[in-house]
Amino acid sequence: MIEYQQTIKRIYTVEGKGLHTGASVTMKIMPAPAGHGVIFTRTDLPSTPKIEALATNVKQTQRGTVIAKGDASVSTVEHLLSSLYAFGIDNVMIEIDGPEVPILDGSGARYSQLFGSEPLETQDKPKEFIEVREAVHYKDEKSGSSISIYPDNRFSAEVMIDFDSDVLGSQFAVYNQNTDYSVEIAPCRTFVFVHDLVPLINANLIKGGDLDNAIVIAENEISGDELEKLEAVFGKSRDGFIEKGYINIDKLKFNNECARHKLLDLIGDLALCGKRIRGRVVAHRPGHRINTETAKILIKMAKERKETEGIPVFDPNAEPVIDINGIKKLLPHRPPFLMVDRIISMEKETVVGIKTIGVNEGFFIGHFPDEPVMPGVLIIEAMAQVGGILVLADLEEPEKYSTYFAKIDNAKFKRKVVPGDVMVIKLHVTIPLRRSIVCMKGEVYIGNTLACEADLMAQVIKNK
């Protein structure tokens, strides 16, 4: 069943303050056409620069995910991206007049309310997926965090956290197709330990932080100096802080609220793949750095897979579709000018042949004695012979016909072919045989590397 891309039906406006700058920010989340993706536009900067929400644009990940392009950046994007991903929203333009997405209450609840308020707009382009076909593992040796992704036909994620904390303990959370994101994940707030908070205060950060947009955890008794800093930032008297535990809340929304928030972050950071993920994610102590590094791995994997899609795979143990004796019945060529050893695949419009290049090929005697290289014209000839087999195999009495070049266009040589190489030669019909003329696209691969390509036109003529 084909899943189609979606966007929102109207503009949503969100206002609030940035976590680190404390500056007021207005953000407009707007519908966008199919294939657009998620893009931020900094409307407060000259030329209104755009930043694609992709892991390749991640600038830094300390206390939040920051994406950037040139001198323009947007930070703390993970909560918004998490909600977009969970609701299946593929295409939006986000106009923002500051460097930070509003922190709001430190969760994704506001976005969930907006996106769940009305149906989405289904678009005319299928969703794009990254399919995990082999297990992916990534570990950050410094932090001890790790993420593994296993093949699955759906997206799911499991998070385990253990910060050696008496307050938090070990927590586990899961997201799958049965999870109500709006109820079970989106409302879960970010959390911070006091021993991590004080250095941020000293660095003049979290100017927008308050006791309403984060769970603050005291792992140990708070010192007098720490209390003074907390009082100054949060505007709360010394008597209002407890010695140990959750210092600003009476009750968690869930016993594992912190693990659920880590799951919210993980989904948002992995959304930076720019595509939907089909795979089961298992994360131990995830953070923005390892999340976004994993997203980069998935992007690279998808790119490499796309580059190798359509490249024929030669299995030397498989029986040929046409062996050398069958080839001789179809082609008039004979050694040393027979440039095909076997046909490994043949369909109505596509054929794949093999030519193993031995050191004793006659042309290596003069081309060149000290640097043996297969002449480009012979690589093209090998293409033509493989294509000729496809055409002649469909004729009655093929031995009575021969094929001749009529035109060669767009020939490109990208890699030398040398002794020991196995040429995998693929021909695809672009214009079927008509009035004795046929056109084909030819490609020659050495392993996964394209060595040569060309557009060929041939004339099929009955022998006299």
C-alpha cells in the first residue's frame, strides 16, 4: 500500500522565548508542496536564509540540536521535528524571527495540540523511506551512549536511560504503532541535573529557562552557592528548594517521564534524516550528538544504496542465461574479437553480459606494453555485442542477421579497464527495434564502479 506525503492545511503561529537567549520568538509553521521537506527560514536576517532540517546541517548538539547554513542557525529544533515526524507531516515551511525555536513548556505538547486539531492535507507524491536492511550500530565511547537499528517494516524506538542517579534510577520507554504520541510522549518535559545546570548559568546560557519548562533534579544536597544561582535564575526563594530530588515539581506525569522525553528527542533528531525510517531503534542513554550522528549514518547509507541501485550483481556460481556456446550461435564474432563470455540476465528490454579481462588479450601487446589498458573503443564494442545478443535473440534465424553501429553519443570513460577486471555490461533498450533501427543505453561496471557509459544506435541488417 502506497503511503503519500502530507502537509498541514493552514498556518500555525507559535510564540515564546528561546531557552538560551531568553529572547521572544514568533514562529509560523506553514503548508508546503510535496517534495519540499521541512525547511526553516530566518525572517529576521537579511536575505531570509533557508536551512533544511537535515542531519548534514547540524552545527552543534550541546543542550539541544542546532542546524545551520552559512551564518544562519536555528537551535532547539528537536521537539518540533519530533511532533512533525510522529504526525506523519513531511512538508512544511517554518518562518522564525529568531535563532531559537520557542522552548514553551519544554515538551512537544503544544505542537501535538496544533497538529492534532484538524486533518492533514494528503499530497500526490509517495513518502520516501530509508529502509534498514542490515543492522546499524553506533557507540559513543566517550559518553557510553549507543544506538542500534534493526530491520523492520515499521518505525519503532526503545530508549533506556541510566545516569547513575538515585533520583532517576533506570528508566525505559517505547514508541511504536500502538503508542498515542499526543498522550504518552508529547507532554513529557525536558530534564536537567543541578550539577549540569550551574555551569550553564555560569556560561550565561539558559536565559529563557524557568521552573515551568524543565524538570530540575538535585542528585545531591544543593550547596549555598548553587542555591544563590538558582534563586537568581528562577526567582524562587531558598526555602522553596528541596535538598534532593525533583526540586520544582510535586509529581511526574509518568514514572518514566524522563525516558519518554529522551524518546521524544530521539524521534526529533532522527527526523533529520529527511525521510521516514523503516527500522527498530534501540537506544541506550541517547543524546543529541549520538542521535544526529546516527541520522547522518542513515543518510549516507541511503545515498550509497541509491547510487548502487540498478547495478547488476555478478554471481560467478550462478548458471549463465546464455553460455559462450549460445553466444556463438547468436553473434558472428569470434576470438580475438568476441567481447562477451556469458549472459547472466536477459529480460524484454534489458540484458547483462560478462567479459573477464585476461592479461593475454591481444590488444594489450600494443596498448600499452608497460601499462596495459583496454581501449575505450573495445569497451564500446563489448557493449554493442551484449546489446546485439538481446536484439538477435528475439529474431527468427538470428544467425542470418548482423548488427552495425549507426551512432554513438554521450560516451564517457570514468575508469580504466585493466587485466584482472570483470566487466559487467548492462544494456537497456530506449527505442525498440523499428525499421531495422534500435537504440540502447549502455553501462559497464567494474564492481560497483561505473567504468563507461554511452548511448548507442544500431542497425540490424540481414546478411547477404
